[in-house]
Amino acid sequence: MRDALEGSQAIARAVSLCKPDVVAAYPITPQTHIVENLSKLVAEGDLHTEFVSVESEFSAASVVLGAAAAGARAYTATASQGVLLMAEVLFNIAGMRIPLVMTVANRAVSAPLSIWNDHGDSMAVRDSGWIQLHAADNQEAVDTTIQAFRITQETELPVMVCMDGFILTHTMEVIDLPDQATVDAFLPPFEFARKLDPQDPKSLGTLVDPGFFAEVRHSHHAAMAKALSVIADTDSAWESATGRACGGLLTVEGDKDAAVGIVAMGSTTGTLRAGMAHHPDAGPARLIKLRSFRPFPAQALIEATDGLDHLIVIDRAISPGLGGILGTEIAAALADVPNAPKIHNHALGLGGRDIPETIYADLMAAVTDPDAPLVFDADMAKLAPEDR
Amino acid sequence: MTVLTRGAYAAPGTSLNFKTGNWRSTEKPVHIHAKAPCHAACPAGEDQQAWFAKMQEGHAQEAWLNLVTANPLPAVTGRVCPHPCETACNRAAIDGALAIHNVERWLGDEAIARGWEYPVDAPAPDAPAVAVIGAGPGGLSAAYHCLRRGLKAEIFEALPEAGGLLRSGIPRTRLPRETLNAEIERLLALPGITLRLHTRLGRDVSLDELNQSHAAVLLAPGCQESKHWDVQGAVPSDLHEGLALLREFMDHGAFPEARNVVVHGGGNTAVDLCRLMKRAGSEHVTLITASGLPGPGTDPDDIINVVPRELEEALEEGIEILDHATVNRLIMKGSKVTGVEVVSLKKEPGSDGRKRRVSFEGTERVLPADMVIPCIGERVDPEGLNHLLDGNYFWPGTPWGKLEDGVYGIGDARGDRGTVAGAIGDGAKAAEAAATYIAGGQDPQLDTREEMPAAGLNPVYYALSPRAEPPKVPPDARDFGTEIEGDIGRDAAMAEAQRCLSCGNCLACDNCWTLCPDNAVIKTQELASDGSHYLFDLDYCKGCGLCAHECPTGYIQMVPETA
């Protein structure tokens, strides 16, 4: 059913459709409306779940870890400092191969304190072993959330659904929410083979001596590689069920014959799409919307960038001392590709800096500027000369 | 080859397979039920910690039943004892020692009021009989403890009434007659005790006869003869000697009149006399004692041997005390005293190198006095037992008091005692030794457990709470008949019990069980063999000592691994 919903509200409804057994979350801007809407659904009797009010994100993550280990479908959501406070538990969840879904309403990480959007938070835990899927708009966020519950069950890898804080979470959009029957048919009941059972006791998170640790990490890495096809297949299955897809691992759009390509994640892709449409003088580009950041779809990226002379990679986070994270990873993925495109990596929209449509033309022009800065939209006039 | 479960889930029992106990290298925890300092200090052998524990559970009668396994006269000792238990109490350093004597007194009074029965059975008709000389606190205790050990007891008392020094030497303001009579009557009514009054050893019955007719003889004659007192050979013709004067007052209620009184001595009798003379109208009453007054600079062995609260009350009532002093000369007019020359004492090494107190020349001063009362102590009346004395006293040398086979000495007559509680404790020990002797065994074993020092406790687990204070008659309202210290009452007694730190004994607080990082403390439903509810699982105890450190009472101690 199509309805005008705020992003957070839509996510809460989507989570509700997946019938979680346990929800535990601690409010933090810009994720708060998701938790509020979930508790409202519970209060109004529309969602039957164990809603655990916790005192911190560390507890929220710990509660859903325990709940899932005990065989419950569990959900949490957070952002920014909340992600960092959860960090220890997030590594444990992934390492113990616990099926879980978490929404990250992407927000910059302090300091300086910023409540606004960038990808610094989810990037900070990119090596935690979670699947990280980025939604480009709220419909994708809804669809990806429902898919995430199926992916996590199938892969026994926790799934982080990343959506840009405020830009998506606080924006009203017409959303097509699937009906319950569709979701029930798409999403099998939660089963977890290794669930805790007093009749068949198991120990989780125990000490592993050096003779086994490497094997555990190898198996985790291998599971991530296998998850690539699960993510793609699940999106296809969703398309069969609803007629809508989110683009599997990545989507190629725009001018497929253009010599310049642009890769981006999340809501930036929508801005670029509009920029390209409204600034034809800047020239055409092949637009690559990357949905799966972890597992990293290197082969799909090689194929998607085939024939390009230039590839602009947009990061919404920065690794100080290295540069763009996505850009560096794509450069590594294309390193052995003959005639690989020249990579132009820029960080944009940090800490909620607005990305206007005109950025498209600026980025296209910068392809020929060897001195174009990494932080593309930084205004040097705001810095003392010695800090530039 | 071990195949890993996804997510490195481990097979159950993994943590139990890690026997962290083999990390332990030097020390292991053990439960040690050390003596509480009150118990160690109690001359009567009471375990105050044990009966306070019953009080803490709300069981006053059980507390009394525990108390009287050692001391059958708590209503008496709760009033007259100098309570070394309170001096020793580990709580003294925190927020004040427990008011043990007040609670003991309340329990004793409660037992009398409610008729709680002593936990003794009538001895068998053919049980051996023990002769007890003297019906003072030592003799009464000895007879009672004979009963507890299945023996009959026959008490021989020279006077027309039982009570000994309790009756003749302690003013009613400290020990009301009603209380004394009630408690003694209850004791003497126990089946198996016979009391022969007006029967004096040496006059009416001899030790040889008693040795023939009884399985053992317990001697608690007390000290009835005043020691000779003079000052450089001078003795006033109208000399009133301390204990005799006190007895006279107790019997007739009157004192000789005197304006300026000097009492020479340093015990309870001396202080009692000072207070009674003052109350009887004497203007100045001065106590001259070679001992020191309690204070930070005074060696504990040098402090005047008086119930501390009695000393406080005496000072309140205006008694002047000249400590570290002695009577140097009597100033006589004819054979009557008109003044006393006092000299201070100082410590000087003698020929053997040990320091002793000698006159400090130049400190002499004169006090006007129309009466001097010596209270320098009493000796055993040697009639009928002279061959057992070593000088003035028995000096038996062991806690059991053995003087000859089957003959034991008790109480003040031993020479190394001086309190009612000491006599009561002697009575218990002599009865125990006599019972063992009658059964053909050797002297019993002493309880050699260590005492729990304050440093062995972890006081952070106790909430501060002030010591209970009893009501008192104000100094100017004190008379000759009204008891000065009052009753604290049930509520205060029960609340005071909650202040007991349980030194050395398990509180069942669960600290060890909660805090053990290896779950090596196992909680048991039933009492473990050591009486606690906890066991150490040494397979998993890595010897960190956390339990011992966090044990509030010092019940858990780390001992060498080989111990």
C-alpha cells in the first residue's frame, strides 16, 4: 500500500512487518524516530515484540545479541556515537555469527560534535564483519530492511542497513509498504541452528587459542564472499514478490557509453542523478550506485567500470592520513585490470555539508584538474593558512 | 582433527575443563573460626559473638541459652562486670564498642521475668557428688557447671545466705538485692544442687572429710581477711578497714561520720566506699592510688582496676583521685588521725633493672583527714585449708585451678583473679576439670584458637551506628538504694546486637560467593562441616584472595598452600 511516510516511520513499519521477537534500542539523533515509532507500534498493540528499554547502546547491542543467540529474531538501530559505543559488541555479534538486523541512521562521528549526516560511523566498524548495505532512498531502505532479515538468516552474518541520517530518516516520501502476506511469504520464520538451548548447552564467545583463531577468521571472510550471491539473489526474489528491486550489489545507470563514471553510496546517488539530468552541459556519465559495501563486490565493480577512462569515486567519510575509503578500496579492486580508468577520489558532504545538484558539473570538470582536492567541497578560506 | 562449530561456539563444559585451581601457587583460602576478641577477653568464658548472633536473628531466649552455657549469672555480671569484652571489642575503633554489658543485663533480667529455664538436666540419682566451698559467684558457677556435666553439687557456705561478695561487697546502687536474690534463687533451685548454710570449713567440716565423702572438692572461699595496713608502723586506733566497713554498711546501712575521708587503695571496693562516704555526707573524699587513671598515656597494666563506668560516675560525683601516689605518713593527734601526708610516685629502675614506682621526694603534701580507710585488698582466711595456700592465696598456676588430686581452687582465692566474671569462669573450668578427673581422665584441652584482630576485618561492609547508652540517675539524685544505671530495654538491646561485627565468624553475607571470579565458592543449602554455608572448590580457586579480602569478619583467611 502506498503511503506518505517519514523515512524513520517507514523503517519502523517495515521492521514491524518482519515480526521481530525482540527489539532493543537506545535513542540517538537521527535514529530516534525509528525507535519512537517502534515503541508506538508496540504501545498501540500493532507490534507484538519484547521491546527492551536499555540504558545505552552497549546494552542494546548486548540484548539483541543474547536474544538472537537464544533463537529470537531481533532488531536494533543506532547512529554515530551509538555505533562506537556498540563497537565491541558489534565485533562479537559478527564473530559469533549471530543473525541480526540493525539500522544505522548514518551520522558524523564526534569530535567536533555533529548531528548531521556522513558515513563516518558505519565506516568506523567496516571491519567488524557485518554485512553493510546502503539505501539510496527510503523505498530502498524499507525493501532492504525486509531483505536484510532474510539475508542474515541465510548467511548467519549480521546485516547493517545504512541510511543517510536526516536526508532519508527525516524526509517524507511516498512509500509502497508491502502487505503482511507478501512479507510472510518472502521471509521464512526465524530459525537459528546454533541457538542456545538448555537441553543442548553451548558456550559462546569462549577463548580460542592461536591454533584456531585464523580458521575462524578465514571462515568469516569466506562467508562474506558467499554472501555476495545471497544479497543479489534475495533482491531478485524480492523483485519477483513485489516488482521492485534495490539493485542487488550495485546498479549501473546513466549513460552506459560515457567515458566518465561516478560511484557513490546512499542518497548522494539521487543528487547525482538529478545533477546529470539538469546539467547536460557537463557531459554524460555512467552512474554506479553501490549498495553492498560489505561484502565488497570487487568483481561486479570491475565489470561495471569496464571501458571507462575516468572513474569519480565519492566518499562520505575520510580516513585521515589515507584519504577516501571507498576510493582506496576501488583503486585496489581495479589494480590488476588492464586499461583501468583513472580514479578521482573525493570526499563530499562531511558532517552534513549540503551536496547541491551543481556538484555534478563541478565533479565532471575536476576530472581534468590534477590538483582537485580530496575533500572536494572544503572552503580553504575558512582555514588559517597553516591549517590548509 | 577438531572441527570448529561456526562462530567458534564451544562444546559445553569447556569452562569447567579449565581447572584454574592449578594456577594457585602459594596460598589458598580457608575458613578459620577465630575467637572474637570479646570471647577471648571474657573471664567467664562467654562467647558474646555467638549469643549476639542469636539476637541478630531475633531469638533472645536462644541468646540467653547460649550465654548461660558459660555464665549462669548474667543479670549480675551485666551489672558488676568491668566488661573487658567491651575494651577488647573491635568496634571500639570504628564507632564505639558494643554495649555488651547492657545487653547481657537485659537478657539476664528477661530470663528472670519470663522464667526461662536453665539448660541443665537433673543429675542421675547415683551421679557422683562434688563439694563446693563458698556460695559466692565462683562457688555458684562451679555447682551449676557440675550439673551441666552430670554431677551433683553440695555447696558449703559459712554465712546465713548465699551470694558471697555479691551480697557483702557490692552496693545496691550497682546490684539491687532483688536481682541478686532472684538470679541466685533460680540457680539454687536447680535439681542436683544442695546448699548447706552456716557451715564453715575448718569449723563445721574438714577438707579431709569432704575428700572422703565427695568425688571432688572445689574451693571458692573468697578472700575474707583484710591485709595488714600501717604507715611506718602507725595505725589509728579507730581504723576502719575497707571491706569490713562496706559489709557493715550493707548489714546496718550506716557509716561512721567523717568530714574529710582518705581512701587508700585501687579497686572496686575502694571506689564504692568513696562514693558511699560522699553520699553519706562527707565533705571531701580523696582516693589515693598507686595506679594510673585511664588515658592515652597510661600503660593498660597500670590503669586502676575499677569498672570503667564506676570510675566515671565517681568523678561525676566529686570524688578526688590522686593517682600514682601513696600515703607517706599519718599525722596523728594522739591515736587519732588528723591528716595524711601524700607523696607522688615516680618510676625508677631498681637493682634488677626493672622499673618500679618509688616516692618522688619533694612532692609531699598534707591532706586534712579525720578518717583513713585502707582498701589494699584481702587474703584467704586460712582456716581449714592453710596447707593449700602459698602465702595469701592458692596460686594454682593452671586455668583449671588444680591444687591436689580432686581439689581445685576458684575465684579471688586463686590470687590471680579479681572479678566476679573471673570467679564464674574459674567455676566452669574447675567443674570441667573435676568431671574429667572423676571420669579418670587428664585436664581438659584449652581452646587455643587465635583471636580475630581489628586489622583482620573489612569494616567497609558495616554501616556506622552509635553505641546504645543506658539511662542513669543524675549524680545529685543518687542515693543508697536506687540502682544508678538503668535498663536499655528490648528494642535497644535487639538493635545493639545488630552492631556486632561477628569477628571471626561467618555472617552468611555471600560476599565470597558473589565476588569469586572463578565461581570457586559453592553455597550449600545445609550447613557445611565448619558450620558455614560455603565450600571452596579448590579445583577452580586460583588463590587470588579476593574472598579473604572482602570477607567482612575475617572468617576467610589465606594460608600457605601446604597448610
